[in-house]
Amino acid sequence: MLSAYLEETIQFKDTVSSWEESIHIAAAPLLAKENINDSYVDDMISNIHEFGPYVIIVPGIAMPHAQNKGGVLENGMSLLKLEKPVAYPEEKEVKIVMVLAATDSSGHLELISDLASVLADEEIREELENAQTKDEVLRIIDSAE
Amino acid sequence: MSTPLAQAETSAPKSSARAKVQAFGGFLTNMVLPNIGAFIAWGIVTALFIPTGWIPNEYMAELVGPTIDYLLPLLLAYTGGRMVGGQRGAVMGSIGAMGLIIGADIPMFLGAMIIGPLGGLLIKKFDSLIEHKIPAGFEMIINNFSIGILGFFLMLLSYTVIGPVIEAANGGVTVAIEALVATGFLPLLSLINEPAKVLFLNNVIDQGIYYPLGLQESVNAGKSIYFTVASNPGPGLGLLLAYTFFGNKIARRTAPGAIVIHFFGGIHELYFPYVLMKPLTILGVIAGGMSGIATFQLFDAGLVAGPSPGSIFAYLALTPRGSFIGIIAGVLVATIVSFIVTSIILKLDRRSDQDDDALNESIEKSKSMKAEGKQAFASEEAAPAKEVSKISFACDAGAGSSALGATTFRKKLSKQNIDGIEVKHYRIEDVPTDSDIIVVHKNLVDRTEMSFKDHEIIAIDNYIGDPKLEDLLDRLKKTNEAS
């Protein structure tokens, strides 16, 4: 399930200049697939401005998202892996940015459930942080499901 | 060492009964307080534009009726439904309230405060019944139709039941008032007046009984005390003053505004929500009303006609020469007595809150003592002060971080074979009030505390694998083993 979502939305990048940029880049594939529109990207960023980096769900991994105020057209998820960590507010370093787009609060729970299995397992998380290619990421996620 | 333990043990059930009463009081308060602004808006419109208002205006006055009939009860029902059953409960409660509103010819405040939470409860129970049984893809249609169909029945029920209920209440009030008037001891009338006013049955007593009696007397004597028995603004003023000084934080801030509209504008409805918040304070306005009537009697005071609205200005304008001292004294005495009695009630209530905190603390303490001395008391059964059955993860959107946190935690619980604990995710504002523990990111704690200051809130840095969540898991593991 999760790997199906990520099939076309995994990106690797050496470095980004700011956490805002990391969200813009991570969201790009979802924009291209028309899962979301620009307003959702702005919502995610202003959310972090307003409430701080609560989207960092485990140290090193951020899951930017926001309430759907019309900016989410279809459920989706993307993954951006950075070689050099970028600093989120409160000096939190992030190497993996996973943008979550959810049309409402219930339709995407299977996706969340898969994600939980991946992130709750420290070993899998570590493997993920060391993954170098898209296929590697997909394989790791598949193994966790 | 066994003595304090035994004490804590025996006092625990007592405290839980009291805690329940308090939780109920807090529930009423939380249902009413967020909507006080709407009451004030309505009060201003009414004080200004009704025919006897400051700047009568027929066109503007059209706002008065629908606002009090529809907006205010719907808000109460919505809030009450939401507190029990989240957003879906709010919708359900409002549907039910609509039946009441249309079925009754008086504003349905109390009814809305019952039907709102009832609607919330109904949909919550239904949802938990069908949970995990909905085939994927059908959630939306089932969610909408479950509210639609249950709401249809709730609306029919409240619509058909409420008419006869109000008729019976009106009949009962009329009979009781007539009997009390017959005794000649008028202060007793307050026993009926004040509760009837808060329930919006005052029109039937004012226009049905007191005004006819007053007119008869007024024709002969030029004034009548019957015009004053239910319209004295003193008791309400005293109550609002007591809230101004001794109420909880938010009540303290809103009560002064309500005073202006109530006392000078004569819109008594402004104090009703404060009574509904803490029903015991009805004793304050009853005592105030009684002493007011007694004072009017003592001075043989009366008004020349029914004051409408019952503001201090209408009172003075309708006071015949020679009655001024009596009328002013009656209002003043009613205010002071109501203020004193209500203040005592509010203060006692507060103190018992603190008592409870102290009690909980001591239970907590003895519990930890017990945990330490577990070996020594191995035979004793560990009785936690409160069983945890519902944990709510919350975040801003209720879709991402909280869902992830809840799912992960649920998985951990089932790995430990702990069952019977419901773990779900919500938007902060939709977290059900019966949650035992609310887990939220530390940056969102302030916002959570605004709505849930009486709940245990766990503030975390990360929704997954936070040390505080590990602690929680340990704690649940222990209670699970103990039970």
C-alpha cells in the first residue's frame, strides 16, 4: 500500500537551503500528479510556522501535512531523502521528508498504518536512513508491511 | 503504614461520586460558556430594538425571536453534542434540537442541553458498534446515512414529545403558583418563579397569573406587588455579581457584560446560562427573590403596571409616588441576598475542587507508596484511582501525526496483549471529553489545555517512540497485569 503510493514520488537530493525548501521539493511530485495544489504546500509551511516542528514524528524524519482546506485532491505521499540534514525550527535536524496529503481524517488510515510499521521499527528506520536508491527504499518499506 | 492506605482506599469511592457530580457540573459549564457571546449579542439587540427597548425599531426587532428560538438552543445543542461525540455528535445534537425548537413555543435552552449530548451519545454508540465492520470505500456513505437516519428519528421524537411536556410543565407551574398565592405568603412564589424563569416558563406565569392579579389590584389601589414578584432584576444582578467575583476565570470575564444587559437593559435571559452552568446557584436567585418580595411586602410597595423588560429603569418609571423607597429597597435586598448565597455556593464548589485535588494527590501518593512496597502488600489488589480505557492522540489536522501516533501506539498495545483500551486520533477540538488521556505534541499543549484543562495531557516531542509514550505503555502494562 505505502510502497504503491511512493512508487513515483521518491526523490534524493544532496542538500537544501531551508526547511521550507525541503517541503517545496518534497511536495513537487504530488503537485505534478495533481494530488495536491499549491495552497496545500503553503498550508503545510504555515502550519509549522504557527505550531512549530510537530510534524517531526521521529527524530530525523518529518511528515509535513495540514488539514485539507481544499488543497488536497487525492490521498498521496511522497518521500524526499537528503544527504545532508536540513534544520527545522527549534534546531531539529531532518534527513527524510515525507509529505502526507489526506483528503479527510479517515480515508488514508491503511497508509498510515503501513507507515507506522516502518517508523516504529528502529532497525527498519535505520535501513531507510541509509538507503541510497529508490528501489532500495521501496524494498525496505515492502519488507516492513 | 497500613492505616493511611486503608483510608485512601475507603475514601476513593466517595471521591469518585463527588468527582462525577463535579464532572457533570464542568460539563454543563463547558456547554454554556463558549456560547455566552451569542447570548450577549441577542441581549443587545433585544434591549435596543423591542417596542419597549431603548430605540424601538420594528425591522431590527425581527431578529429577536428567531435568534433566541433557534440560534441559542442550536448552539447549546451543537456544543453539547460535540463534547460527547465530536463533530458528528454536534451535527446529531443539532438535528435533535431542531425538533424541540419547532415543537415548542418557548425557547428550548434546557431541552437543547439534554438533547445535544444525547444526540452525541447516540451517534458515538452507533459508530462504535459498527466500527471495523464497514467495508472499505463505504465509510462516507455509511457515516452520512447513519447520522441522517438516526437524526431523522431523533428529530421526530423530540418534536412529538416536547409539546406535551411543556404543556404539562406550564399546567404544573400554574397550579403551584395559584396554590401559593392562595396561602398569602408571597415570598414562597420565588420557589416556582426562578426555576420557571430559567426554563422559559415565565411568560405563562407573568402574563397568565401575575399580570391579571396585578391589574385587578392596581385598579383599586393604584399599584400592585404582583407586578414585581417575578420581574425583580435584583436576584439576577446578585448572581451575576457573584460570578464576577467568585466565578471561574472565563465566567468572571463575561459576567460584567451580562450585568449591563440584564440590569439596565432588563433582559433577564442573560443570567439564565449562568444558572444552567451551575444549577445549584438557583438557590441564590430563589433566596434573592424571596427576600425581595418580603421587602416589597414590608414596605407595602408595588408597581403600577407590568415592567417589560424588567430593567431597573422600567422599574423606577412604573413606581408610584411613595413607593420609591420600598421598590429600591426590594431590588437592593434581593441583589445582596442573591449575591451572598450565590457567592457561598461558588466558593464551596471551588473549595471542593481543591479538596478533590488534594484527595487525588493523596491517593496518587499512596498508590506510589504501594507500588514501592509491592512485595509487602502482595496480597492486596492494586486498585488504580482511574482505569484508562480511552486514549486520544490529537494534532492540528487530526489526519497525519496524530493518526500515525495512534496507530503506532495501538500496535504496541496489541503486541503487549493489552486490550480494552481505545486509541484514536482527532483534531484537537474534536477530542471526546471522556478521553482518559490526551496525547499531543508539546507545541500544541496550550491549545489543548484551553479545551481540556481537567484532563491528563501527555506532551510529547515525537508522535512515535517518544520516551513519555514508553512510560505510558509501561504504566498501562502494569495496570493490565494488576487487574
